[in-house]
Amino acid sequence: MEKLQIQRLIKRYGFEFTETHISWVLLGKNVVYKIKKPVDFGFLDYTTLEKRRFYCEKEIELNRRLAEEIYLGVSEITENNGDIKIDGDNKVIDYAVKMKRMPQNRMMDALIEKNEIEDSYIVALSKRIAEFHLNAETNDYINQFGSIETNKFNTDENFEQTKGGVGEFITQFQYDAIKDYTNRFYVENKELFEKRIKEQKIRDCHGDLYSRNICIVDEERIYVYDCIEFNERFRYSDVANDVAFLLMDLENYSRYDLSDLFFEKYVEFSKDLDLKKIIGFYKVYRAYVRGKIAFFQNNKEEADRYFDLAFGYLPSEYKPKVVVLSGLTGSGKTTVAKELQRKADFVVISSDKVRKQLVGMDVYEKDLSDYKKGIYSEEMTQRVYDEIINRAYGFVREGENVVLDATFIKKWQMDKVFERFKKLGIKPLVVFLKLDEQTALEHFKKRGKEKSISDGRYEIFVKQKNDFEMPEDALVIDAKRPIVKIVEKILNRVGV
């Protein structure tokens, strides 16, 4: 069919309309008609009428496994002298998958975004998917798709197809790290892949198991729809590959609580105790595929998010180190940061320097406003912390070790750091430099005779002390210790 013919159908029946890169979707009050576009993307070929009919029938057959009530059958699109009807008596010009229209407010992604998802839904969904996988077809032919050779074909294809995005959509460091991890995993886990095949974990799966393809009416009515019908290579897989897609999707929404619950219950229902050994590998794969799709669509923001997520699933040895130096003004954070830079090539990001850069001041120019006034207002401080965290994140994506040099007086400031770096799978080391008042007083007397970026002084130290919220799990170090010992302790802790 052509777009003009689709428009005639919309006008005739009063449909709402949406489309994807492979389908036109006509939405009626109670039913939906999905018409396949006559496209060929290599991995998918809908270019002939016969192929579209075949894949409509295949879509019905496969999706009835998890959404029988929803998939009603295949409808004929007919035409006579420009008069186009659905299930008419004239010449068939195309086919459509006919479905019941599901309530949009009960789609899993909508429930997550509205924070209306219940733990009971996740438990019920995990049981449904576990039972589906246990009963899904498997045979010698399907088993081939669980081999290292087939998996490597898929991952090599991903890396080849995203080469053009390196530098803009994914950093060279991330690309190389994910590729190296993937290929090493094959070498180091040959027996695991063979065991998964032997234990019949390679099944005719869903292939596109994520929240946008799940409708949760209640615990008893959960519909998982829109599986991959057009390419068996994307559907025949280790059940772990299916599970990983949903886990990754939940974590993309930062719902690690839901992801952990689904995984725990799926393992309980499926008895698949080896799942934890391979799930990380497939989460990397799934996140990378979503990043690749975003790259194809020229969606940089989405590509960044998914490629960062894929990188975040890598083991810690692939990750740069992030150190957060906290402490009251005058505690020697900047001196420690400079020594970390000298000893281990850490990139130093200083709140003092960034604050003045943001307002166009020379870094050595002084602002001696009262506490929380001038460029030290709470509004300005929030801008500063957003900026230093963004800069640190950017350097880490490029493979650089980073040290953040700021007071981090308030818990929200530290929380922002942890929240941001969680996507990269990095837990920063927080170091609190503890300073007593007498040493602080001596320090500020000395600082007054030297050139310094900091505007800190003793009266500010005292007010900060009253406001300070001690960071959790911090490595507490007495600021009076020799700088060499302080840096040595930090480097030992982060493993540099």
C-alpha cells in the first residue's frame, strides 16, 4: 500500500494514526489494524504482497502465545476503483494484523512513568515470562542460535554498523571497551554457552521484550505483544537474552528496584540458577542494540543514554576512577586533588574554578560576599554542582580518571553525583578531609599571604561547619596528615 491509500482508510473509518519505520498503525475505538510497509532493511523484507500476508499470519501465530485475547486475526485490505475497505469483497491489495485495542493507560511504560507500577505486577509478569520460556519451542535448529558463533555474528554486526557513530554518538573509549569485553566474554565463557545449549535454554523467545510491548491490566491480565516475527535470528535465542532486554529497559528508567525484583522472581520461577553468570553479557548486548537503533535514527540524546547504559554493565576493570573530595573550606582538598593529578593523571574539576568561570570572573579575582551571598548563593551553587558533575561525566566517558574538588556540604549535592554515575556503573569514592578549628585558623592565616583561587576564610569555615551534612560511606582522612600519605591512601582504595 501507499501513504495516500492509508489516508483514505483513515478518512473512511475515522481512525487515529501512528507509524513506525516498518508499519502503519490504524487505531479505532476498540480495534487496531497494523499494516506492514513494503520495505526491505536486509534483516526484514516486506516488499511483496505474499510476504506481507505470510508475516501477518506469523505475527498472529507467535503473539497469541502471550496475548491470545488481543490478536484477532488477519484482515484483508480491498480496493475497487479507489474505494478502499477493510475486509471488503473486492481485490485484495494488502493485509493487516487485527488486534483488540489495549488501554493506553495500562501500558507498562506508562505505569512506570506515572509511578503506578506495583511489585505484584512484576511478580506476576516474571512468572508469566518464566512459564512462557519453559514451554517455548526448542530443537536442534533453534539451539544453533545460542552458539558463540551466532552471538558473535550479531555483536560483530553491531560494532560494524556503529563505526560511523564513534566520536559523536559513542566515545572511542566506550566503543573499544564494550567491544573488548564482548569478545573476551566469548573466549572466557565457551563452556557456559555450551552448557546453556545442553540445558535447553535456547528457545523460540519473544525477541522484543520491553515495557512498551507489555500491557498490565491487573495481575491476572498481562499481555505481552509485538514479538519479532520477521527474523528468527532475533527471536531464537537464550532465554537470558529475552530477560536481559526487560531488565535493561527497567534500568533505563532508573527502576533498579523493579529490575532486581523481576530477576529474583524469574530465577525463582524458572530455576535457571546459571542466569546470573550470563545476564550481564546480554544486558550489554541489548543496551548496545538500542543505542544502535538511536544512532540509525540520528537521535543523539537517546544513543548517549543507551550506549552509556551498555558501558555501565561492564566490569569495574573497564571503568575510570572517580574520586569525590569533600570537606570544609581550608581542608586542603585542592592540594590533594593536584597531587592526585600529578601522581595518577586524574583530571581535576574544581568548584572554585568553575564557579568563577560561569560568571566570567578571573579565577584569582575575589568575591568576599557573606555566606550564601553573591556568587555563593544557593541558586548559583546548584548551577556549579550541575556543571562540575556534567564535566566529570564527560571526562569519564572518554576514559579519564576524575577527581571532583568541592565542599559537598549538602547531601543533595553528593546524591547527584551518585545518581549520575550509576548509569555508568561507577560508584565514586567519597573522601572527607576532616579539619579541626585550630588547624583551619592557622591555614587561613597562611592562605591570606598566598595567591589562591579559593575565597574561603575562617568565618565561612565556621558557618559551613554548622550546615555540613556528613556524606555516607566516606573515607575519612585527617587533613593534618602528610599529603603523600593522604594521596597514597586514596590511590590504594581506588586501585590505581
